[in-house]
Amino acid sequence: MPDSPSISVRHLRKVYGEIVAVDDLTFTVPRGAVLGLLGGNGAGKTTTIAMLLGLLEPTAGQIEVLGVDMLKRRYAALPRMNFSSPYVDLPQRLTVRQNLVFYGRLYGVRKLQARVEEIAERMQIAGFLDRPSGKLSAGQKTRVAIAKALINRPEVLLLDEPTASLDPDTADWMRSYLKEYQRETGATILLASHNMGEVERLCDDVILLQAGRVFERGSPRELIERFGREDMEEVFLDMARGRGRGLDALKKGEMTS
Amino acid sequence: MSGSIERIHALVMRHVWIWRSSVMRLVDSIYWPAVQMVMWGFLTQYLLPQATFIAQAAGVLLSGLLLWEVVVRGNLSLSIAFLEEMWSRNLGHLFVSPIRSWEMAAGIIIAALLRTLMGMIPVSLMAWAFFGYSIYDLGLPLVAFFAILQMFSWSIGLAMSGMIMRVGQSAESFAWAAVFILMPVSGVYYPVSVLPQWLQTIAWALPTAYVFEGMRAIMTDKIVHWDLLGIAFGLSAVYLVVGFQIFQWFFRASRRAGTLLGQGE
């Protein structure tokens, strides 16, 4: 099914006691697209990613990734996916190489040694492959985490704050690499980020999340235009502070929500 | 199936690499059993001329200790193998990889078995060197005792690991101590018959009681009760299945509660 979406989420809901973390979330991501999930702290970005990966069981709703029902058969899709998140670390006492080999084996990567060398070269981590992961700087750790996320050449890549601890130069290089990877492989990327420049540069489409619901959706250019702003940073601030043209239009029911 | 073997192998090697990078992580596997062995060894020497029972079976206390340590070390080794993933905040990566729960359980069981052997073999040799006592004199039944006790200890370790996964690392100390509640009813150093009737009922529901009674029967009467060992093996298999089901139950509860993503020290 080449035309079916890579990710399809319908009426997704997650409730913790009385707290509604994600509320009736519905969206699709076409194959080969880069979707940004934007929202303030607690908007439901990480919760959504965790449910897409099967780390968290939804209260209600359906999730399909690569045509696989993730609530019933997630092991059929997981070898073709991967992720990176600042909330999860790699074993600190293993070397970078051992971590990549470990995860390469879990994902059934063929010609693993060659793949490790290749990804190390591409991620510019070859110089410290044999150093314990715990001895790396925050930026180096982030590059290793992305290398782990790419070790199995995933068709669907979920990235939570992928450049959060990188200096501007390395972050810029990382964005270029992710764009290049997406072009080369046709992978679908779902990206949760607070970096609006990153979102503008990488994403074909953006979902603005607020209190677990879709606040607005469109390409970065469409959203900037719709909100009458200069860039995504201003769009985000409008949403967060409940002000501006975009919100006025939303209140009048001119937008989809 | 080859994918499962590859993933289990990966998980075992991950622990082997950690041991190689930090030998201190293995020291406690030898240290505590060695200290206990020395203490019980001297106690045996002291009691030898005074107690008929000890005189008849000189190694009965040391055998009890070493076999009980198989339970304790098995449980601790499995719990530590699982906790390694929590301490390194790695559970999230593991549970979104293609590794299945049973493969993960198999991987940490094999790692735990290796760790237990690395601790217990040197200590058993030390008992022979210091006190002239060889547990290997128990012969073939020793293999059965070891297998039964290991399976039982893994069942406790799996259940405790599941609980820590769900509750968090505040439950760690309970996981360390849980196995000791079974010691008084396992008949490690005394026959089950000395227990009150109601405790005997509990004791015979545990595979450990059969093992320690079987051990004493070999040492004092030179009899191997294979039928009782068969019951103990069956009980251990049941406990292992139950332990894994408890682990699975806590895993599902953790997925509902959202505690898998940010666990760690």
C-alpha cells in the first residue's frame, strides 16, 4: 500500500485519573513526509510519541504505523521504526560501539559492523566509538542517540527534541543530515520540538497541540500566513498566550480544530 | 526464531560487556557468599565434636548455606540484570525495539545464571580449600538441586523486577529482601518437621523445602529421593511461569500508567 499513510492516528485519547493528556487526536502522516508536533510543556507531544511507539497504552483510539495496528501487532512494525528522546539514555557503561552493536542486533541489522562504521562516519562519532557513552559530552551523546535511532535505517523515525543539547553549529549540521536522510530513504519523520527554526526548516507539515488537542495544522508557511506573523516562533507564542490573528480566526470558527 | 536468538544473545552480551568494563560489579556475587561460607565453616568445625547430627554429616550446614546462596544469588542476579536497564534509563529504548517480553526475560535469566555461576563456583572451591568440604560430593542430584533452586529464584526475580518497573526504584530494597522471607520455611538448616503444622503446609508448597530435605537425605542416609525432586522441579516450573506472568502483568500496568519512559536514577 504505497499510498497509504505511514502514520494514521484516530481519536486518540490518554487519560491519567482526572487529567486528560491527549484528547481526541486524529491525524495522518503521508509516506516520506516530515511532521512537526508543536506545543508547550504538557501539551501532549511526548505522550503522543510514546503511544505511537507502544510505550504507553492509549485510553481510546486507533494507531496504525506502516499499515500495522500498533495496539494489536506492534512487533510487526517496530523493526521498521526507531526513535530518540532526551528522556531515555543509552547504557552509560557501554562504549558507543557496543551500544550501536547492541541495538543493531536487537533490530536485526545485516552487515552490522559495516553499518556501525558507516553511521559513525555519517554522524561524526567515529573518533569516540570506543569510549564509554557516559563519558561523552551532552552534544556527543545526542549524536550517538541519533546514530542509534538510524542504525536500522528506519522507515518511520520519531524524534523528541533531537537537537535539544546541541550547540547551534552542530544542531544546524544535524538538521541538514536529517533532511538528507529523509530525502535519501523516503523515511517518514515525526518530530517534537521547541525549536521553531528547526520546525520551519525540517517540517512539511505542523500540528500545533494545546492541552492534548489539535489547535491548528498546516505547513509552516501556511501557519505563519494564517496567524499573520513573521515566523513560527511568533505563531507559537500566539498559541501559547492565546492572542493574535490566528486565535481570533479560530474563535470565529474559520479554522479547523 | 533466529531473530529471537539474536536478540537474546544481544542482551546477554550487553551484560557481559558491563562485567568486563567493571569487575567490581561481580565482586558482591563472591563477597557475601564467601563471608557466609567462612562463618558457617568455622561453626561446623566448632560443632563437629559436640553434635551427633553434625558429626554424621559434616558438611550439612555448609551445603545448606551454599544451596541457599544459589537462591539468593539467582534472585539478586536477575534483579540486578533488570535494574541495569533502569539505572541507565534504557528501558524506553528496549521496549520500543523489536525485543519481546519473553526474549527479554530469557536474556536476563541467562545473564543471571552466568553471574550466579561466576559467584558460586569460586565460593564452592573456597569451601573445599579452607574446610575440606566439597559440595560436588552430592553428585548428580546437585545438578537437579541447582536447576530447581535457580528456576525458583528467577521466578521471584521476575516478579520483583516487574514490581520495580511499575512502582519505581523505591521498591528496590524490598526486591533485595523478598527472598529471605522464604528462608525460615525452606528448611535450609533444619528439617521441615520442626515447623508448626500450618507452616509445614506452606513449606511443602515451595520447591526449596524438597531440595533441602533431599540434600539432608543424601548426606545422612545416602538416599536420593528422585520422586520428591520431580515434584520440586514441577513446582519450580509452575513458579517460573507465574513469575513471568506477574512480570507481564506489571509491564502492561506500566504501559497503562506511562511509567516506562522516564524510569531511571
